[in-house]
Amino acid sequence: MSSSRVRSVGFFALALTLLSASLARSTPIGVQYQEGLVRAFPVLRTTDGEALAQGDFAQVTRGDQVTSRLIFRFKDGSLYDETVVFSQRDRFMLQNYRILQRGPSFPETLEASMDRQSGRYEVRYRADDESAEEHLTGTLAIPDDAYNGMLTLIVKNLRPGASETVSIVAFTPKPRVIALQLLPLATERGTAGEAVRYHIRPKLGLFASLLVTDVPDTRVWILMGDAPAFLKAEGPLYFMGPIWRVEPH
């Protein structure tokens, strides 16, 4: 499979495509800190600090169901638009998911969605401007521990010092389940206080030996304390893409 067909998975877990296997699933992550109403305007930058895109993040709750949407509008006209609906009754559970990416900042155009209740997925994919659009539909049993677009809040809810294995569904363009390790690897002290640096690492097994270069970890910094908070994340937004940084405005 060529790398041009293996790109998007959603908010910063995101270099993690290219493997489909029957992997052991863990149970959903328990709710330590409930999500609520949030409006934020994150910025997407290079690791050198150059601003690439302005973000708009909106989150609302209705009962135990949460809907969050993250949009990045790039300076070059590209668009990244991700919507996640999840429940938080004792444990976090992804209910449905949609992602759209298009424009020159991305190797291809992709629009994909999946729904837990119906089990349906739909993908519209175009490798380049000269290629015909592919349209895929089918059914998928979304794992209970699948956390597309939710990894930063899942990391925030891990118990201190704990690691965990969860999954995401990668659209390649056909949906495939990827196992991820969430690892607390360092504690750093900054002006805001003590932060834990988590690494999000794909479990590629023997497949890793086939890659011409290592797949980098995605790194997430969480401010510790009675109210843990996301500080920033660094990782590729698509397979073999550059390392970009997301941080508050």
C-alpha cells in the first residue's frame, strides 16, 4: 500500500495509519473529570513557531452527551474540520465522528464519518486533483476504547503515572483499527506549574520494520493538579507529515 493512500486519522494521534490487525482491546477509560462547555481558539504552528492555521474549538454538553468540533483554517486556504460526539456516563465512549481535510496543506482530500449506533461508515476520498473520487460505505464495529479526536482529554483523565492502551479508527481510506500506547514519560516544570509529557505511540509490531523511517510519537503536555489542563501537543497531522504544534492562542 502506498503512503499516498494512508494519511488521516484525526487530531494528533495522527501519524498512526497503515496497520489493520486483530489487537487486544482495553476497556473504555473511566471519567475522572467530566467535560463541559468550552470555547477556545488554538493555533497550529510549526515547531519553529510559524503560525500555519487559526483554530476554533467549541464544545457543548446535553445530559451525559458531549459534542466537540475543532476547525483549523490554514493561511493557504486548507481546511481541517473534525466533529466528535461522545458520552461520559462513568466511562468515555465515542458515539460518532466526522473529519474533513482538504487543500494544499494535505496530501489528499478526505471526508469520512462513522456512527456507533448504526455501525455505518462513509468515506469520500480523492488522492489528487487528477484522480476520481472514491466513495466507500460499509459497516464497522467501533471498539469501545476508540478515541478519535479525544486523545488529549483521555490523557487528561489517566490516573497519575498510569499508562494505557487505547485505539483509533484510521481512514486509509477504508477504516482500520490502530492500537495506541499512552505513556507518561517525563515531568517538566514551567511557569504554569508541573506538567507531565505523555507520548502517544502506535503499536505497529513487525510492520514497523517495513517503514523507511520511524513513525514519531505524538507528544501531549498536561498541567497537573486538581484541575488538569491541556497545554500543547506536537505531532504529525497525517502519516509521514511534518511535526506541527497545537497550543492555546
